[in-house]
Amino acid sequence: MSVPAAPAHDVDAVVLDIEGTTSATGFVVDVLYPYSRARFAELLTERAGEPVVARAMAQVRELTGEPDADAARIEKTLNAWLDEDRKATPLKSLQGVVWSEGFARGDLVSHFYDDVVPRLRAWHAAGLRLYVYSSGSVSAQRAWFANSPAGDLTPLLSGLYDTENAGPKQDAQSYRRIAGATGVPAGRLLFLSDRPGELDAARAAGWHAVGVRRPGEPYFEQGVGDHAQAGTFDEITVNNSRSTS
């Protein structure tokens, strides 16, 4: 089946996936995952009383059906989910805590493909609103964009969404929820992702969708189904009422 190239899209906002789309999945898996794995034990034992940590620990217990699980048992569960690359909300919340602090300390600097930042700046300058929807927590997203090699990119963003404040990424209702929160009509939103299931869900909610296929990414060989595709952000043309970029 031939896959269409990305056409021009008449939209008011672009919503970005991160892993495999703006940034290399390999960086997340090879750098960020080990960083969080090495710090879970200390986080769970020494900071269990902090609201974010306590809520995440309670969510792990609920998801596993182990109401009495202690910190060691929860750490084991988190590490197993890491090995599975499971998009579990409490795992992402705790990773967000660890990564945000790592970025703040200068231990970490995020990764973006070379074509991404110039295009985001051009879209923002043209009046397009930019949002992020990632399985990573909002706090992790904010740290990621604030600590890029090109500097702080958060001024380009109008909002951040994750599986906690929007819902699962392969559920059309999550995209309807984001449309409602942003105030942008579904037909004026464009979602960029490398995962066909997410693109399907966005389209089912009435959004435009383009699959980003980058060599070396986990979903490159699988493709993007019958969605329009682009190899880089430079291949995506977005029109709005102000300009074309």
C-alpha cells in the first residue's frame, strides 16, 4: 500500500509527540531510563511523603493489586515496567520528578532532531499554537523543552498534555479532551506522531494527523498505516489564517 506524502494542512495549532517524533527514542531509552532507574530507590524510601511521590506509589499499588506493597516492591514493579517500556502513569510521574531534577542540576540535556527546533520557531512566529501530548509526564515535558541544546523552548508552547490530564494516547476521547481544553476546534488541530495507533485515535477525534517516519526509530519499519507521512518536519506544510510555513 502506498503511503501519501504529507499535504498542506489548514490548522491553528500543532500538537507534538516527543519520542520518535521531535526526539530520538534511543536517547530516552539509553540515557533517561537508566538515570531514573538508578534513582528510584532513593526517591521511594526518602521522599515517600511528598504528594507527587505518594500519589504515584498509591497508583502502583492499585494497578498491581498489591495494597501493601512496600518501597522495594514498588521499585521492582517500576523497573519491570521500564523493561517493558510500559506507558504507566505512575512510572511516568516518578520519572518526571527524577528527570526534572536531573535537568535542573545540569546532569541532563534533552535531544531534538535537527529539523525540529527551526520549524517550531517558524510555526510559532507564523501564529500557530504549539502543544505537546506525550506519555511522559507534564513535568518531564517541561524539563525536556526547557533544557534543549538550543536553550529554553517552553516560550514556544501553549500547553502540555500527558496520560494523566488527557488520557491514553490511543483513545480518541483523549484528543477530544485536548481539543476542549485548548479551545481549538478538532478540524483545526494537527497531531504529529510516529505511532499509527495514536494517529488513528487523533483522526477518529476529527483531527488532522501526519505520521513522522525517521530511520532508526522503533516504528519506522511498521510505517504509519494509511496516514500521510513525513521524514522530517521540513516536509510538513502548515497553513493558518496569517501565513504559510
